[in-house]
Amino acid sequence: RYEKREDFAVVMQPFFRNTLLPLDSNGNPDLSFFAADCFHFSARGYAEMAMALWNNMLEPVGEKQTYNNFTHDRSKLKCPNTEKPFLSTMRNSGFRNSDLILEKTEPSVPYWAVIVAAVVGVLAGSL
């Protein structure tokens, strides 16, 4: 949708795709990365995610890291440089003139099927 825009871009940041649970020195889950509910991140966990997201935004499309290693090491934070003083997009990563073809595809499920399924689900649930 935004491929031809020069003033806007949408880029997938896959830093969390292959991330594993952080472990402590004993091989147990490191709970210092999680809040008291053991589901949400703690300040330390959010700091790690923020660094991974920032690094992903600076990595060229096609070369983005798909995991976070939870090292809590500030030296792994990447910075823009004179060669690439910008956030990476499809265009500035070298995909502007590539053979990348984004074809419009029809949805695999017709819109009316979703409506019918919702109505049937409500009726079945009310019975």
C-alpha cells in the first residue's frame, strides 16, 4: 500500500520472532525480566525490547535480527553513522529498484463468510 510513497514507510521489525525465554546462570527462567505477574515485562525486560527494536530499525531490510539474546548489555545498542544516518526502509535498503513485485491478492475467505460465521457462532453460543 505504501510502496510508492516517498514520505511514509511501513517496515516489519522481526526482533521478537525467534526470541527465547531468558535464563539465569542455573538454567532457570530469569524472572528479573518479568513483572510480578510473570507475563508482562519488567523495566529490565522493556529496556531489552526497546534496544532490540531500535537496533532492528537501523538494520537494512533483509538483514534484520529476528531474536533478542537478553544480555542487558548497553554496548550492543547500535547508532546511526555517517554512511546510514537514517532508519532503514525498503527504499533505502536497496529494494527501490529491485524486482520486488507486490501483487494484489484476493482474500482467501469472502467477507460474507465471516459475517455468517459470526452470526452462527452467536446463535450457537446463545443456545
